Amino acid sequence: MTTEAVNLPIIDLSSSDSISSANSIRQACIEYGFFYLVNHGVEEELFAEVFDRSRNFFSLPLEDKLKLTRKHHRGYTPLFMENLDFASSSKDILPSWRPAMELYYRKVLSAGKRLISLIALALNLDEDFFEKVGALNKPRGLLRLLHYPGELGSTDEEIYGASAHSDYGMVTLLASNGVPGLQVCRDKSKQPRIWEDVLHIDGAFIVNIGDMMERWTNCLFRSTLHRVMPAGQERYSVAFFMDPNEDCVVECLKSCCSEESPARFPPVRSGDYLEERFRLTYAT
């Protein structure tokens, strides 16, 4: 079954018109839960270096990668344990790997913080709202390098590079090497699900809202289901998951509830919420 491409909004992080940007983000988060982010401060050369380092890592022998097996959500996860691979740092196996990743991490974190201030405006809050509630006081940022093989074998069953899921936290900033495969389903409840392709834009992050932000906004902003389908080519992407400080309390925003639309979720400590979601994911 062929799918059509979704026409996602493009947000310019360098725009001086923050109100217009916030309005665009609000519409994007209500309608799609996804949008593109451009002029974010990460240079093309750094993207190229990060993807080069990623390819180097995933081309290592399995025995070397298994030396970095995941501990406390950091490290290497073999294929099919979560339907994706990811890596943390290794001084011994790839000594030049860490500086590039740390620089990339810092730049994406900076872009993420600027984006969160626009999201606050989009929710009719003060620009520094998430700072005031402690979300950005040592926020949790997780960088994942993802590798999807070109071919996953022949079978009668439908094979996914990453099966349908929504992300757990605040926002995710995703960069890819341009190989297609990412799809979104805007209506979780509709059956059969309708999937739309997310096209690659050079130099742009694909940003999506996570479950925690959906919870914060009382489901005003949507945490959209997405998946990765095999495209017959190796696909590399780098996901930056930006989450609040673990002690931040996530509770329904006053701008997102009323007598007609009461809070759907009780308050929860960010760290507890994320740990439980990770525990359920890796329980098997």
C-alpha cells in the first residue's frame, strides 16, 4: 500500500518574530505533533562528522559493539531487542568518537532549550515557564545513534525498522542521512491506521512531541505514533531526546485545562515517569 507524504510546517529557530514562530509551533503540535526545525545552529560539517562517526561505530565487529552493551539506558542495544541500535561513548574502541558527539550534544541541547521557550509561548505561558518550574535545570538529554539495516530478511510478515511507537519525554530532535522510511500516524484511534511519509529536508531537524509533553498539555499537543519502514538502503539517524530535570513535577498546565476540560492525568515526577516507561520497554 502506497503512502503519501505529510506536509509538515517548517519552524525557523533564528526568526526574530517569536510570536509568529510560537503560533506556528502551536498549530503544528495540535495538528501533527511533528514539524521541521531549521537554522538551529548545528552546522552541516558537524552533521557530516556525526554521521561519519556513527557509520564507523556500526561497522565495527559485533564483539566490539557488545562491549558497550546498554547499562542504565546508555550503550549498545543489538538489533531486535528494541528494533533499533544505539550507542553511547567509547574511549577505547573509537577514541576520536567522543569529542564530536559531545560537541553535537551541546549544540542540540542549546537548540532544544530555545525551542522549549517557544513551546512555552505556544502554550500561552511565559517564555521562561519551563525554566521556572525546574524543567531546564540540568535537563535530561539522551543522544541515540540509530542504524537500520538495508534489508531485514524475507518473510511473510511485515518487517519494521522501528515499530509503531510514541516517544516518552518532552521533545525529540531527529537528524537523518536522507534515506526514507520514517512515517507518522496522526490518528492513533483510527483503524486501519493511516501512515504518511515524513520527507527529509537537508539540514533540518524533524521534531516531535513526546508523551510527557502531551500529558503536560492535557492532550492539546499530540504525541504522534511513528515508525521506520525498511527502504532497501542502510538508514542512519541521530535522535536527541530532551527531557526535564528528573525532579520536575509534570502536571496539567493551567492554560490547558478548564471546567469543561479537566486534567486527565495526575501530577508525576519526571524521573519516576521516565524510569517506569523505560522499565516497561526493557522488561522483556
